[in-house]
Amino acid sequence: MPLVIGDSHRGFRVLGTTPDLFVHWRYRSSGRLTFAQGAAMTTPDQVVLGSEVAERLGYALGATVVVGHGLNAVAGLGDHDAHPFTVVGILERTFTPLDRALFVTLDGIEAMHDEEEADGGHDAPPAMPGAEAPPVMPGASAPPVMPGAPPAPAFRFDDEPRALSAFLVGTKTRYETLLLKREIDQYRPEPLTAVIPGVTLAELWKTLGAVEGGLRLVGAFTVVIGLLGMLVALYSSLEARRREMAVLRAVGARPATIVALLVLESGLVTLVGCLLGLALVTVGIAALSGWIESRTGVHLALGWPAPAEWGYVAATLAAGLAIGLVPAWRAYRSSLADGLSPRL
């Protein structure tokens, strides 16, 4: 799929491509591009809008769009007024960068720039009032016109574009992908660079790994503080439960049973905390994923925790059980007479 960039419309990028983009493009593995209104562009004077472009600029089917030079074009400055486009389609929202793009055909990109060149371009200075025409060199004459020759076209129109910014290629195996990348990188007639999106994203996440590690460290400290708070609460409650423990010992409970009760209590508190945390995360993603995606483009998928996350839960439960051993050891060391003797 060929891509041509370099123009924009009121802050939104214009992408020159073919209608096949809407057939073959996939986002989030299986997402397909669909049209909320209209259909794909088929002629050089048609344009398809992303959902955010249509919403923020208030465009509908049949509206006229004038594209400007550069990626930060200002309306009225550097516009291709000689070649306006007509809106023929508006995409459904995908929460991807495609929502903020305009799509035209490759022929539309060529025609837009060729018509500008035929009109003299934007660089030609306007004629001042009263200015004289430029002098004609002696002996100069207009080029002859061949009899029966058709009039010169207003713009150059080729079957193939003269320049591409990029093109997307899919392969069937990873081996073919690596082989194709090496072949493109070593292609000498053109200075080309092949980019494998998955590898590039992995390098990006590796760069951002320090941030992720910092967030994990903050989460670990949060868990540690919570466990210490539970330890203080259990340890402090032993003073009020001395008589309870002594009564259990008096009716035949063994010291190991007292230890198991306190460890089980701390484990249950930790388990309830983990379940509540998972429930809050699930409810939060279900309730806020649409809002976050509409404003940031980040898709939060709802599903079962990853194996690493289950490992964090298991480690937290093990730490909670270990915390319970501290008050259990104190209760184990307490004598029966100490719990039953009254304190004045």
C-alpha cells in the first residue's frame, strides 16, 4: 500500500494512498476500517475524512476541502485552491491516528501539485499596478504549434506517482520479513530504509523501561506499606485478644492451632485485598476504557490478568501469610496463666 504525505488541512495530515487501504488495513490485530457515511475515494477530486476530522471541523458528505502545503498549513496560506476536494466518505471512529487524517488518491496528490505548477505556483510574485511587461529578447518567438496538435494539458497526469513517502508491505513468514528488510536496506539505486513495526515498538518500550520499572517500584512500596499496616493492626489487636487466646488454649487448642488461626487471618485479609484490587481494576477498565481511548488513543483491553500479574498476586499472598507469623509467634509464646490472670 503506497503512502504519500507532506500536505495538511487545518492541522490534520493529508495522506495520499489507494482505496485498498480501507480493505487491507488492520488495527489491534483484527479491527477493520468501516465507513460511518459514504464510501472510499475513487477519483482525484475526492477525499475521505477520519472521524475526528469530520467532527471537529463540522464536515459532512459533499463538503469542499482545500489542502495546504506542509504539515502545519494555515488556512489561506499555501492552499492548493486550484484543486479542491469533495468529501465522499467519513470513517467510523477507530481511536487510532487514522481518525485524525484525510485520505486522497495518489492521482489526487499528483493533480493537485501539477495544477499548481501549471498556474505558476505560489512563488510567482503578483504584478504591480502600472508595471511594464518584461522585455522580449530580440529575435525571440513563441514556440510553433504543430497543425492538428491537441492543446497542452493543464497538468501532468501519470499512471504512476513520481514520488512516494513510504509503502506498507506484508510478508507471510518472519524469515521473509528479515530477508526483505536486508534487501531494501542494501538497495543502492534509491536511499531506502526498511522498518519492522514490531521491532521498532520493542525498542521504544525498552527505552521506556525505566519508567515502567519506576511504576513497579512505586507499586511494590505500596504493597509493603499495606502489609506493614496489617502487621501493626494484628499485633495491636493481640492485647485485646489475650483472654480469647487463653480460653482457646484452656479448652484444648494447641499452640500450633493458635499460630495457624493468626496466619490464616492475615492470609484471608491479604486475599480479600487482592480480590478487591482485581475487581476495581476490572470495573475501572470497563467503565473508563472508552473515555481514555477517545482522548489519548490508548486502548485498554479487558481480559484475564497476565501470568506476570498472577505472579504478583501470589507473591503478595505469600507476603501476607509471612506477616501473620509475627503476631502468631507472640501468641505462641504467651503463657496460659498470662491470658487468664486479671489485670487491675
